[in-house]
Amino acid sequence: MASKPTIALVPGAWHTPAHFDALSSLLNAEGYPTASKQLPSVDTATPNTTTTQGDSQFIVDQVLTPLTDDGKDIVLVVHSYGGSPGGAAANGLSKAERTAAGKKGGIIGLIYIAAFIAPNNISIHTLTGGKFRDWVQIDTPSAGYTFPRYMKEILFNDVPDELANVAIAKVKKMSMTAVSTNASAPGWANPGYQGRLAYVRTALDNAIAPAAQDRLMENSGVTWDVHAYNTSHSPFLSHPQALVQTIDTLAKRWSC
């Protein structure tokens, strides 16, 4: 039997791989290897020089390339801000493109979880109207950090209190420059990913409203396989088993 693809998980702003622990454990139990690393823009000592492009290159160098060098098939799962650097990191690494170049392995599909779909040369800041939401705390420009306020209400509103408190304790400061710099050319626009794009739409989301998620998909100009979740911004915490089922269904389809 062929081995299952590796599920590469890219966290969103202020998040770390620890927020994916429950999801990763369930995926591992189903036979899916997982890979995830904290983005350089999270809890960085140099926030004013940390960029979206830097996050993208880190994902390529530290997460994806070690897997493709080993000939692994990959499902790339990105959350929230992670859709911007993650989408760019996928550029040129689709299984179709690598096969055409005589290389093994590659990304067989992309799954966006309430994530930003950032076109080339567009920043997250631009996608949110050129201003930070009132729940985003901004340090002085010289400090260069952002941090979320009202985390239970905004990020974890359907997560049980005990679990939400653990998640809140793991949230870290984030580079303001990273969310304000432009993304590089995204992989999702490439022919190799068409028919292999899925979006987990979160209907109770107080961070990225469902209508905003719809606009992101519509403005991308490509077709997304939409999976409707009646959850907050964090279904990997509130409904990890359902998310595993979605990932499993898509991974099996894309592996054919």
C-alpha cells in the first residue's frame, strides 16, 4: 500500500505548531505524518525586518524542501495569515510541476482554513482594508509587534473554556511588518493546483468574517472546493475530528 501524504501545517498570526497538537495527533493516528514549524514572524527578536516573504522562504526551506527532497507527497494546510506566506511557498512545488521536471514528490493539494488568499504583491494589511482591526493591539512603531485582544471572543469563541485558556496561553506576539509586506506570487494560481484547492469556511468566525472569506475566494479568480464549518476561526481546536475527516477525504482524492 502506498504511504499517505505528509500533512504540512502552517499556523496563522500569533499561533505556533502547538495550536495544532490535537489535530496532528489525530492525523498521526490515521497514518498521516505531519510537519509544522513556528514562523519567523512569530515571537521574533527582529520584528521590523521580518517579512511575509521571509516567512514564505522559511516554509520552503524548513518545511517543504526536506519533504520533497525525500520524495514525499504533501498536502499543505494553511490557517489565517498562513495563507499568505504558505500560498507563495507552494509556488513551483506542485506534484504536477515536479513530475514534469522529472522529480519525485510535491504538493498534491492546498487546504485553506479560514485563511487569507493573497494575490501577488498584496499584503494582509491591504486585504483587510489598510487598517488593523480594533481587536489587534499595536505596540509603538519602534517596537514593531501586534497582539490580539479579546482572544476567546475573536479566535476561540466556540472552543470550550478550559481548552481555550490553554490555547490563549500559547499565543505569541507577531511582527507588524510581516502582515504589512506584500506576498510573493502564489502557487494556487498555477495550473498544477487547479482542482486541488479546498477552503474550510468558518461560519461563526469573528476574526475573518464569512463574507470576507467568500470575497477572498471570489477575488482569487480560481475555483475552491468549499467545506462549510459552523465553527469559530479555530476548528482545529473545536472540531479537530471533523477537520481530520475533511483532510483525509481530500488527501485520498488528490492521491488518485
